[in-house]
Amino acid sequence: MSLTKSPRVQRGWTADVPQLGEPSSSRRNRQRALGLLAAVVALAFVVVLSFALGARTMSLGDAWLGLTDSSAATYTVVHDMRLPRTLLGLLVGVALGLAGCVMQALTRNPLADPGLLGINAGAAAAVVTAISFLGISTFSGYVWFAFAGAAAVSVLVYAVGGGRGATPARLALAGTALNAALLSYVNAVQLLDKASLDRMRFWTVGSLASAEFSTVVKLAPFIAGGVIVTLALARPLNALALGDDSARSLGADPAKARTGAIVAVTLLCGAATAACGPIVFIGLMVPHLVRSLTGPDLRWMLPYCAVLAPVLLLGADVLGRVLGRPGELQVGIVTAVLGGPVFLYFVRRRRMAVV
């Protein structure tokens, strides 16, 4: 069966649906592959900057020695501080980029983002509750609370927004309302519990500063599970963009696809928020950028998002370290400052190309 460009069957969509039945152009695929390779090169460059730049700038040679030679003067700075910070930024960037892409595809909402729709706030509220009222202070202790909070808000936003009949506007309104309520709760708990305030204040704005190898090791399996589920959803979500009936005719199960998407978003957002707090706008900006490069096909969008989201997150982290010398600006603050104008730009666009 050949599917040509056709208008969206769901209200609120303006771009063309993925052309699942048409053979891909080899030239187009080569361009996408080259673009993905360029994104990997950009990621490698940002990783190098993350090792070399900070409150203390060092040459690439010193950074390499600090990474490989335990007797080097820069070993403690690079190996014990910047390496786990960079690895954590990579994992969290992958998680937020993929989560944002899946959420935009699932909700058909061009403004869907783990931060804007309250998913990160749900995880944050659960973690703050665990820290303040239960005395839990380790990643392995409160990651399960983050999963529970993210899952609860994912389901609640979808239900309040209208379920299967939800429109992008209703989902955005439901997410905004829940996000505001949950963040108010987080702030209230911090103000009432002064003993926990210092422990939570950097975490709640989103920070990579307290990264440790133990956190990276514990985070990796959850992110890996979310990535596997997400990549398996590429074809079903492509089909779901055509509507439930067309998706079934193409062999996809809409109910399973939606359930899988919620599981993936819960794993990715819950783990990322538990590790470094709620970081906004990464999941909004990256899918929009990627869609302009690859088109709406999730089989290409997801790998691009997995590479470019860490580029943006680590780049923001490096920028915060440079601008805030001799201290630093937390990465959550930098992404919020960068993402605000981008969000306004997307809102004002008359046409938004979404999956």
C-alpha cells in the first residue's frame, strides 16, 4: 500500500504524516546519515569542552593527563569531578531528548515537553517528599519515588486533557496547571523544612554539579531500559500518527503503543529527574530542531534526539560554568533562559511541523 502526503486526521495538526509505505530515497537517507555523523562529531566536541572548561580552565593535554594519569596534577579535577559530570550529562540529555520526542508523537502536541507538561514536576514532588518527610537522601533511595511521580502525572495529564480525544491545547493547559500546582508544593516543602533546604535547593533547579560515579552507574540501567522501549516504539508511533484505524491496518496496536510510550517516558524522566532534578526545555527544543533536519519519521528522529539533546545539555552546562566563574550557573537555569525565547517562537509560529 502506498501512502502519499495527506493532511492530518487529528485536529490541531498541520504537517504531513510520515509516508510509511513509500520507499525511502537513498539520497535522502545518505543525507540523514551524514547529518547524524555530524551530530556525533558535535557531541564529541562538547564532551571535550566539558573536560577542559570550568571554574579552572586547562589545556587539552592537561585534561587528557587528568583522565588517564593518576599522578597528574589535574587528575582529581578531571577524573573525580568532570568525568562523572560529563557522563551524567550524556545520560540525562539522552533521556530528556527521547522523552520529549515520544511525548510530542504520542500527544500530537508540538509543545509537549517533560517539563512543560508536568512530568518532571511530578517526579520532583515525589522526590522532595521522600527527602523531607522520609529522610531519604540517596539516588537509589528516591529514584522509585521519581518513577511513581512521573508515572502518576503522565497518566493524569493524559486523562485530564481528554484521553484519546485530547487536543494539543487541552493537554498543554492540563500540564501547565499540574506543573504549577506541583512546583508550588515543592517550594512550600522547601520553605517549611529548613533542614532539607540546602540539600534540595540546587537539585530543584536542575544541576549536574553533584555528579558521582555511583549515581551514573545506578542511573544507566534505567536509561538503557527507557532507550530500548523508545526505539521499539518508532514504527508503532509512526503508524499511530495516521489514526487508530490506519495504525491497526498497518499492524500496530494503538493501546500497546500508548502504554509503551508512557512506560518509556516514566523511565526516562523519572531517572533523569532523580539524578539531577527537573531540567526544562531540552525535550521541547531538540525534537523541533531534529524534525527540521530529518522530517517526521521517528526512525530517524529518535537517534538524532539521542545525540543532539546531550549536545545541548552539556553545552548549557559548560556555558554555565564559564559565565559563573569562579562559581557556576546551574544547568537548569541556563536551559530555562535559552529555552524561554525558543518556546515563545514556537508558540507564535502559524504552522508547526510535528510528528
